[in-house]
Amino acid sequence: MNKHASVARPFIPIASTPAIQPASEPRGSSLQTESARAEELRGRVMQQRDFRHDLDLAGDELIDVLALARHVKAFPNLYRKALEGRYISLLFEKPSLRTRLTFELAAKQLGGDAVTVVGPIGDREPLKDVARNLDRWTHGIVARVFWQQTIEDLAYWSKVPVVNALSDMYHPCQALADAQTLQEHLGDLRGRKLCYLGDGNNVSHSLALTVTRLGMDFSIAAPAGYEPNEDVWQTARSLAERHDTKLSFTTRPEEALDGASAVYTDVWASMGLEHEAVQRREDFKNFTVSETLMAKALPGALFLHCLPAHRNEEVTDEVMESPGSVVFDQAENRLHAQKAMLMMLLGEG
């Protein structure tokens, strides 16, 4: 008997647009076509030397990196030597499953490799010394840190590109995977709406700076006192105006959910804020993404979560396991989006 057969799965209609399935590996003349496409995409590079936050990717570069992510997902064998002889340093101040494994695998599957260090950066020796050691040995630095200033300092002192794999202010690699997932399931994002329920944290910041530039409306609902950072929000508002998209904040989940094609949440107490967990559970008690709240969005709305999830806290188990849940597509796409970003940063064009 299938071990999942006894699990009750309540019906939540899936999005009307089916997920885009990765293409099979090309043969014959199609191989030549896709190989040429791969060469074209690999020729696109980032103008900024670092990926400290979402806006280090210009608007056209955001389109390019997502196109490259889709192609490398569909035709991985065409990219197996894209970073041959290239090595990256992975620095982790915070625990990690998806970020660490997908970056390690991305480097290896592109023909390169990665080395990993776990622990505080700049504890045993000054950060500026760490950066200047790593840039002598490897071609890029990927760091998952507590504070955005650590990313900025690494980028200042390093001669090789620095990638923000998560900080207190931004989670740009996650936002790329999220955008890829939304495009796979919804197609063109223009005119669609993403609703985020929860703390106005790093994930919400990166989503606001990314999806609005792809033509998607973005709404956040959070209790008073948990709003996004004001500077980030004003920047996102300017981007939304420029791209003719809508940005909104409310303390009422039902209002934010109205017209949403996708619903996103994150843990209520991020790493480093565990001491606030009890108070946050009380403050967010009406923000649990349940079937009842999902019904306030459009029929067939997708559910997203960057993981790890505290089931039956910020989201019910029923929604996590529903047909509309694409959380593991997001997790998979971390690998492909990061491959694309690494190629645009570290590739030779």
C-alpha cells in the first residue's frame, strides 16, 4: 500500500494554467537549436559585480536570468560545463538545507565546485581578511548571514562577486526561484496578483522588489507593527508605479487576498527572532493560511512558502498538502535559478 494513500487531501482547485513541464533533452536538429539558444543565454551577464540585493539585477537582467533558469531546467546537459574550473565559497552563519545543497549542486552540475564554511563570519579574524583570503582561492562568495551589512562588507573587500544567500533585509535568490515558479504555473504574470500574509520581513522585501517589475500586483497583510521596512517599501512603490503595477499593505488578510492568483506566507519568527515566538503567535493568530482564507483568493490560487514551514502555525497542513501547493516546485527552482544567476555572475560570457 502506498504510504500516502491514507492521507486525506481536501480539494483545492489548482490554477487554470497547467504547470510548464521541463522539455525533454533535444535530439538532432533540435539539439542544434537549443545549443544555440544556450550559447545566447550564457552570453548575457550581470552588469553589477555582486548580487547583494534584488536590484543588483536590472530589469532586463531579471528577464534574462529567468529565461536562463527555465532553459537550464529544461536542458541541463547543455550547461554541464558552463562553470568548468570555477569554484565558489559558501559561508553560512545560519543553518540551511535548501540554500546550501542547491548552491553546492548548482556549482557541481555546471562543472565547477564549492567549498563550505559554517559559523560566524569575522569571528576568528576580521571580515576584511576573510574576504581577501577567499578571493585568492575561489571565483565567488555566497553568504547566508544575519545582517545585510555583512554582505555589503564582503562585497566591499572582495575582488570576486558576492551573492546574498539570505540576510535580515533581503532573500533575493529565493525571490528568483519564486518568480520562476509563478511563471511556470501562471504564465505571463502581468495583471496577476501575489498576496503575502505574514511578517514584513526579508522574503516580503525581495518579493516586492521582484514581482512588481515582472508586471505582478503585490499585496501584504500583517498585524500593525510588522510592516515591511519603510525604505524598501518606498523603493518598491516607485518600481510599481514605473511598471504599472499595484502595491498595497493592509492589516486585514481578507482584503489583501481579494483577486490574488497566488498566496505566500513565511514563518512568523525568523531565525534570530525565536525569543519573540510566543508574542508573534498571539499577534499573527488570525493570519494562518487555512482553506478558509485561501477561499478569499481567486479560485485555483496557488500556495507558496519558502520553507521550512511550521505546519498548523502560519499555514495548515491541509493547505501545504493541497493540489494548489507549489512549495516543492519553489524548492526545486532554487537550484535552477541559482545556476542561472551564477552563470550570469561568474560565466565568461
